[in-house]
Amino acid sequence: MVTILGRAKINLTLDILGLREDGYHEIATVMQSLALADTLTLTQQKEGITLRVDLPGLEADERNLAHRAAALIMNECGVRGGVHIDIVKRIPVAAGLAGGSADAAATLRGMNELYALGLSDEDLCRLGAKLGSDIPFSIMGGTVLATGRGEIMQHLADFPATHVVLAKPSASVSTPWAYRSYDAHPPELHPDNAAFLEALTRGDRTRCIELVCNVLEPVTEAAHPVIGDYRTRMRAHGALCAMMSGSGPTVFGLFAEERAARAAAEDFRSGTDAAVHLTQTAGRYGE
């Protein structure tokens, strides 16, 4: 039996550089791991893959990325035997926080340990990229510049430890829809990733926060104005910045003080229908 965490992520920057020949978008994004995580327990069984999720309505079959990750590694590595995967969900679903990718990444790591396969992190990332663009990052964690379609990673200096409040409105956002909408109406403002990386190298959190930017935010906010409302509410509680993560609709606020972060989280819980989590930034996997 192996128990392993699959951590959520936020995008501190997200830029779209164009449409690739393979149909994916070329992106450049600084991604950051969070302490908020799903917990996966993998147990050997004689054959097959079974899956239990504690969230009603969430797929527990071949449609689930964790199931697909287990099948992939079993086929690629010739695993003799099966696995039962039990997932305790804490990361909101369809929220721009890579919850499905986190579960797939944890399954790949867990299978590697459960069956003593001896795969390197590079091997696991290669497998993960076959299933989804965020999975290689979810395998490694920390603070990363991801390019290509998200699978090419450059580890960065750790973003300074920061309290994070997540607020996911009841709306759900389709990632393909968000990218199609971006293609139809691309915004003028793009992140300056080079300046962000320079500030990060200096450990200058203030400058990094000035440079956070997500090109999908205006696209998604146009369809879901509550995103702008949530940003305003975060800042009213003293957030250093507030921005949508990924394709949304989750809004995150970064806070210097835990007391202010707790007050913001309580306000969202009592005054909105948001799914709310109080968490913090996290380092690379295993640290």
C-alpha cells in the first residue's frame, strides 16, 4: 500500500504564444504548487484497475485521469498485477487548479513505488505528458516555467512562502472553450515572463506580484463577471494581488499575513457560494 499526495497549482503568469500545428496552443506560464492536495492510496490487487473517489458524481472509471495513468504505466512497464486507487478529493473540480492532473501525477508516482519500477522523474514526466499538459508539472511541483504545450519545464527559484486563498464560484469553465474564446478575441495585455523570472531570481516578491498576469482572465471574466467581483473582494481584505488561475473560474488571492488570509476566507465562506480553501505555496515534490 502506498499513500501519496497530488497537489493543486495556480498560474502566476499565463501567456499564449500561438496555435501549434498539432492543434495545441503554445504557452509560457509560471506555475506554482500549493499545499492543498488530494490524497491517493494505492493498493496492489491481483489484476485490473479499480477506483473509488469520495466525491459523488466524479467519474471512477476509464474517464478518470488517475485510472488512465495507472493503465498507461501498467502497459508501458509490463506490470503484472493490478491496483485499487482510493482518492480523497480536496482540490475543487473543473477549477483551473489541475486537480485531475495532480491525481494522475500522484498515480504515476504511486505505481512506480508500489511496483518498484525504478522510473526516474524524467521517465514519469514523459509518461505524464502523454495524458495531459499539466501532468509533468504536477509530478515535479515547486515553481516552474512551463513552455511548449506545458510539458517543457524549467525549474525556478522557489516563490517566497505566501498564504493563498482560493475561491471557486459555482460556475464551471471548459478549458477548450476558454482557448477558443481567446483565439477569437485575444487581449492586448500579456505577461512579461522575463521580468517575472528576473524578479523571482532576486527573491523580490513585491515585484513578482506586480507582474502576475493571465491572458485567459479577461476572456473567462467576460462570460463570468463574478470573477472580477471575487478579485475586488480579495483586495478589500488586503490581498497583495488577486487573479484567476488557469482557464478559471477559481480566483486566488496572495496574502502576506495569515490573519488577513483567514479573514478573507471566512468572508467568502459566509458571503458567497464559493468553494473556499485557505492554503499556502509549496516547494518541489518531496521537499
